[in-house]
Amino acid sequence: AQSVTQPDIHITVSEGASLELRCNYSYGATPYLFWYVQSPGQGLQLLLKYFSGDTLVQGIKGFEAEFKRSQSSFNLRKPSVHWSDAAEYFCAVGPSSGTYKYIFGTGTRLKVLA
Amino acid sequence: DGGITQSPKYLFRKEGQNVTLSCEQNLNHDAMYWYRQDPGQGLRLIYYSQIVNDFQKGDIAEGYSVSREKKESFPLTVTSAQKNPTAFYLCASSIRASSYEQFFGPGTRLTVL
């Protein structure tokens, strides 16, 4: 079955420190992968996406992610975190052929210390 | 500006009442989706629609109903059969169901008293 795992429920980093959020997926074919960010009480905003090609993808707000097929991972990174990055981050895979469903991870809540 | 609107942002209802959540998009997208979000559970798909006058059940459709009479509108009704309706509801759309990314509305928080 298709699934997405975000092993870290909460992460706390200091402002200016680097960040890596983990995402592992289980998918039968080459996946389409996404990272979304959600501020409290708001909808989701797309940070970046991977469809094919270069395995290192750049997104908005200085984020990047690397697709590693051998590890079934799509980790999100940022070299220097800003206080405004505090939010919840969701990894997603899809849409699956036939059902057109997207599978979302359970999210990682990021706290940034001043 | 193109986008997805959901109304109202906050909704309170008494137990046993049906309630309808609005979702409108002016992106000219064919596909629309409804998700439910609960703390620690990510997003769970309730219903989705690939085209007008067509929709399919998602993973947690019990106690919910939808309609898709217009391309831009995909209202969700939370019925009294839904055992635990208090949650944050998100509507999304994509160019087509096989398209590669979804765009989300701001969400509606439903509280059943």
C-alpha cells in the first residue's frame, strides 16, 4: 500500500541553524513528491515538488529537497532557518493512477527559537 | 486574483444538525477535493471530483455528502450521521485529477457542540 512517513512529529531549531525534515514513502512506481507548509489555522502552501529529472529540487522561501530512490526518501532542507518558518510541514505523494488520490504524511511541526 | 475560497472560516453547529461547507474556485480547475484534518493525523480524503457532475468517495466518506453541479463549486455537507464532525476541513483543486499539484483553500473549522 502507498504510504508516507514523517518520523519527526516535532522539531525545534534555533534561528539561523540548518534544518532537515525527513520524509519516507512507499509507492509502487516513480512517485510524484511534494512538500507543503501550513501556518496555524490556514490552508496548505506548496513549497516544492518532484516529478522527474534532477533529484535536487529548489522551492520557495529558500527550501530544497532531495529525492533518493534507494532510500525512498524526499527530505526537506533549509540552510538557515528564519523565525517565520515556524509552521507545520507535510510531505505528500501522488496522484496515484486510477484513484487520483494523494497520500499525505502526518506532518512535522517546526518550532524556531530566537 | 485566482484562488480557492472557503466559507465560513469558523462554523458552529449543534449535534444532530446537517451543515454545508462552501468551496469555490476560479482557477478553471477540473478536479476538486475535500480533506479532513485532525491533530496528528495529517490530511484524510473525504471526497473528490474529477469533472462536473461526477465525484468519488475518498477514505473517510461516511457521514459526508457532496455535489458538483458547477465546475467552480464543490460544497460538502456534514450530516448528522458523521460521528465526530469537529475538525478542520480543507478544500483543494487541481487542473485535472491526474495533474501534479493541488492548490488549497484557507479551510473551515467546524465545531459541533
